Amino acid sequence: MFNLKTKQGKLFKALVLDGESLSASQITKRFAIKNPTATVSDIRYAGFPIYANTRKAGNLSLIHISE
């Protein structure tokens, strides 16, 4: 589990626990994470499924899929 007081922990809470959909730019602005791709990869490596989906407009959206 992640420390929910860190930037990575706050992103983990938003994506995994709260089930929010966020783009890379939203992650950067909201959590001040300079490399959202690496941070999401760290969360994935810890065993949490996070998938990237594109919308019709073409913007990237990160979402958590519950099993």
C-alpha cells in the first residue's frame, strides 16, 4: 500500500480507491507530479490494474478497472 500523504499515494487514492479518471496533464496539475507515466507505472508494478483508454476526442484518460 502507499503512504496517502505522498504525491504517489494521493494519485493512488484518486485512481484506485476513488476510481477517478485522470489525464496525464490533470495528474501533473493536481498532484504536481512531473512524470505521471512513471508514477502510474510504479502503481501498476505494485499490482494494481490501471488502464489507459482514449476517448473520441483523442485525449488520454487513465482509469482503474475493478475486478
